[in-house]
Amino acid sequence: MATAQQIRNGYIDYVLMNDEKPKSVYSFVKKLKISESDFYEFYASFESIEKIIWVELIVETIGTLQQQEVWNEYSSRDKILAFFYSYVEVLKKQRSFVIYSLKTTKDRFSTPDALSGVKPIFEHFAEEILNEGLETGELAERKFFSKRYKDALWIQFAFIVKFWVSDDSTGFEKTDEAIEKGINVTFDLFQRSPIDNLLEYGKFLSRNGHFKEKMRF
Amino acid sequence: MKEQSSIPVTKTQRSAKFVKTGFQIGGNYIKHYSKKLFNPQLTNDELNEDNATDIYKSLSELKGSALKIAQMLSMDKNILPKSYIDKFTQSQYNAPPLSGPLIVRTFTKSFGKTPEKIYDKFNLRSTNAASIGQVHTAELNGKKLAVKIQYPGVGDSISSDLKMVKPFAFRLLGMSEKELNIYIKEVEERLLEETDYELEVKRSIEFSEACKNLNNVVFPTYYPELSGKKIISMDWIDGHHLKEFLKTKPSQELRNKIGQALWDFYNFQQHELRAVHADPHPGNFLITPEEKLGVIDFGCIKEMPDDFYYPFFSLISTDVIKDKAKTIEAFRKLEMIHKEDNAEQIEFYYHAYREMIELFARPYTSEVFNFDNPDFFAQLYSYGEKISKMAEFKQARGVKHFIYVNRTNFGLYAILQELKAIVNTTTYKPHLK
């Protein structure tokens, strides 16, 4: 009796050796010496194996983060930073697979197929952290926009993963810098900024337009 | 202080920073001249002050080697107007820190463990910036430790930073770029060495061992097993930095004691070890509650080869300087006078450099030297100011070793001046053939 783990490892091994998916489930199970029903008991298709591997990687990341003592002391900004640092560390273990998977999956810009399972998990995770930040006042509450903060983080997610895939610096040091800078810029935009004040002032002036006449020297 | 969690890293971003500074400085000039229209008495001091503030601001945001260069410029007090110096000396103390998760990340990369698993306690908030890194406190087995963490990407960005600082620095110094490349190279080498924390730990241990018998000088214990490429762990030394120490109004006796410890520390290294801690900025020293001098940074070591040491120190501590022919001979060895110089030039540089050497050697000329000596320092500054304006000095002269040796010794003199210390200068004398 095969296990999900065995099938998964067999699949990773196959795609990395052949740089493509097996021709069919039939030929794949034959190589693994298991029955087709074993395969379907765990996975619906090859695509679902890939999706699940990605999901496992992000779940592992979030799990290790939440075990860290400092986690609860972190601000929202720090939590997201910590997420990405741990995530690229976890991805490192499956780097070849990650590169293969992103290379072969469809629709590489917004949400690659392989990442379709990861996106809701990340968004849920990010949203919780963003809400904490909104509650504590770390982040600025803005009508309509604050709901979209998580989308900005997803764009960062896609960018960082792609950056890491093509990073050739020692110890992926450049990815660290990309994270530190990218996330900080993003969070700087989430915070209250002079633009908010400018908008408020504009609103105030338009509401109090009748003063304009009297204001004239 | 505001926590700064990003370093502008790519070259474009860094250039943008410098461009911004350029604009601001331009702006300062406009401000200055428009004010001057109304108030012709206005001196350049305010303008220099404004410029220094802006330069300092952008340099400290850049961190890394740019901050290091700010520190270096601030040591060369003799070539900068006074208000530049006051601002630059600030960069020797604090610069805004990096984010907590990146620190954790640096640890997991080096040791595979988070800091709280390595130490019994670890403070994620840094206590000081160390120009290419920051310092955290930690505890292990009941001992308080200082943990220095290097910013990521520092090594990478040094060369590109230097390229950009070059035109900027040259404008400050008023020299041409081509001729100064040999010096810039020397600086680059030292800076790159400073990013090698493994080398620093090794040297720190060697130097603190070699210097352990010096009176009133103490060193922290280093922990190589808790140190790596980006991390150094050492004992925490309690104490005051120079400025805070001086605020406690120490007695003359105590100031002499600390000053003597500094003098001995530097001259023991120069003359006995022939390699010297070449970073005498006040942030690298602490005055402990036991009234000893704590030395906490061996990132920058300058070795002095024989072909520099002998001609240079023969000028300082023997009668050579009284003999014109011998002096010129030594100047030639040190490339202060070039082969192709004509008789007139030889005469000119002979006098100019003789003046410098005499200033440099002043503390050596008497057994006891009082560094509370405004005349001496006024002469130093005015000499610096004078040569920085002379066209003759807008070209490369002197072997590259001068940069760090001058910086070390004038830096030492500057600290001793601030201490107003009276020092016995015969403790460790040059050894000459």
C-alpha cells in the first residue's frame, strides 16, 4: 500500500529527472509499482500533487513561525518580514522543484496554477496580520483601500518568489535585501502618510468652501 | 530614534541619495546667498553647518561603507571645516537599526538556530550601530554579551559605494579622481577587510593577547564558536563612551590615566607589533567603571611594512629632520618628493612636508606632552586648511600607507585633546635600525 508521501516523492523525483510531467498516471504508477487506485485515493491529478506540495511548504512556514517565541511580540510589519524570510528558507529545501514548477505552470504573472492553493492560505494569513495592524493603529484605515492591502502583499509574494528563483548570490543574500526593502516600502504605504493628511485637508477645504469668499484679502 | 528598516541598496537608489544630497547642498547655497543679500555679515559657518547636516543625513541613511567614509572624513579633522566635523562625529555614535526578522534570519543562516536558542536571552532591539552592523545585548550562562551583526549586502555594496562617494569626496578634498585611485584602493581594501567578521574575531583575539600586559587597557573575551561571517559574540563591557565620560567631569589624574592607556595602546602596536588598530574613533572605546580603557573593535588593522616604517619614523624620532639632505632622502623614499620634481618643487615640498612632520612629531619631542594645547591643534587645522587650498597638493603624493597612519595618529591626538590629557610619550618608542 503506497502512501501519499511516497507518491509525492516519486513525482518530484520523476519531474526533476525528466524535466517534464509523466506522460500519464498509468505510466507513472507503473514505475512506482503501485496501483492506479492507490494514486487516485490521494491525488486527483499531477497538478494536484504540485499544488499540494506548494501548500505544504507554506503551511510548514506558518507553523514554524507561530512556534517562535518572538512571534507574538512582532508588529504586523515584522510578522510579514519574518514570514518571507522563513518562507524562502523553507523553499530552499525544494528549490529544484520550485524552479521546475514555476517554469512549467501556466499563467506565470498573477497567479500560476501551481500556486492556486497557496494564494487563499497566504491571503488569509496576511489578512489576519493586517487586521491586527489596523486595530493597533500601526496601519492606516482607508476606505476601500485597506481591504486591498492583502493584494499588495500577494504581489510582493509573487515578486519575492520569482526574485529568489533567479537569485544567484551567496546564501541568497540578495533575496534578503529584496524582502527587507520590498516589504518595508509596502508597509510604509500602508501607514499613515502625508498624503492622507493632504487628502483630509482637501476634504476639509471643500466642505468649508463658503469660507473661501471671506478668506480673500 | 526612528527605526530604519531598509538600506538603499541598488546603485541607482544609492546614486539617487547622493543626487538628493547634491540638490540639498545646492539649495543650501541658494539659501545662503539669498540670506547674504540681506545680511552681508553672514559668514560661511552657517552654510557649512547646513551642508554638513544634509551630507550626514544622507550618509547615515546609506549606512555601510558610506557611513564608514563619513567616519573617516570626520577623523581627518585637519582637512575639513569645523562644522563638517561636528556633524560627522555624530555618525560615530548612532545610526538607525534594522528590522527584527532580518536579525533572526541572519542567525538562522549562520547557526541554523534562532538567537533565543543560542543565548539564554537576546534583545532584538539593537543598542548601538557599528557602521557596518549593529550591536545587541544577550545573556549566556549568566554573562552579559555584546553581539555584533553585520548588515546584509555590505560587502557587495562597498565597491559600488566607493565609486559613488569618490567624486563627492574629491569635491570635498578638491583633488582629481585619477590620481587618488591608489588611495581609494587602500581604503577599499581596509573596508572589505572590515566586512570579514571571521578575520576580525581572529585578529581581536590575537591583538588582545598581544596587548594584555598594557596598563589600564582591557579587552572583551571573544567567542569564536558563537561568531560567524556576519556575527561576532563577545563579552559586554560596561562603561562610558568618551563624550559621556567627559560629562562626568573626570579629574585631571583620571584623564591622564586614560590618555596614557590610549597612548600606550597605540604606540605599543605601532612600534612593537608593527600593525595598528587603525580606527581611533571614540565609538571604539569605553571607559569602564574601574577606570580602565576598554577597546571593543578590531575591524580595521593597518600593517606597517619596513619600507614605510623606517623612513617615516626616522623622521619623527631622530635628528634626520635637522639634516636637509637626509630629510629629502626620506621624503623620496616615501614618495612625497617625486623623481621628476625640479629643484624648485623639491624645495617647496621639502618645506611643506617638513612642517607636517614637525607637527606630527611634536608630542614625541618632549618626554611629557600636554594635549590640552589649543595652539598645537590650531596649527594642525590651519596646516590642513592651508594645504587643502594649495594647488600643489591637488595631486597624489606620499605612499598609500599615509592614509591610515595619519588617520590613526591624528585621530589619537584628537581624542587625547578632547581628554585634555598629559601623557608620557616615551613609554613605547620607535625602533630604528
